[in-house]
Amino acid sequence: MINLSAEDYLCKMKRLNSETSNEELLDVKKGDMVTDTFSKTGLVEGIEVIEDALYRTFVFHLVTGRTITIRK
């Protein structure tokens, strides 16, 4: 078992918002620690990428039951 401190999580946490590049959003994997920098923080449980004619929407489902949605 690997023990990580709070500092380890903060160093590896990915910040997800509308300013995050598409490449960084596509690089997020299950198990990554992410935050929307406001109220949603947790490990990624699932990822959806939905593309329509105007937008690409990234939906990150967290193990906490919360969802971070980014539309670009």
C-alpha cells in the first residue's frame, strides 16, 4: 500500500476549468485527483467526452458522486 500525504495529492491534483487546455482534459484518467477549484474535489471514477456541432463537453464523474463538467 502506498501512503500519500496531503502535499503529494496537492502536487498531483489537476485543476479543471474552462481555461484548461483540451490536451490536459484528454490526459485525465480514472484515479486522477482533480478539482474545479471551488467545491468539487475528488478521484475520477469515470469520464465522458460528448461532441456535438458546437461544443466538446468533458464530464468527469468523481468517487464522491459529484460531477465536474467542462464545455469547450
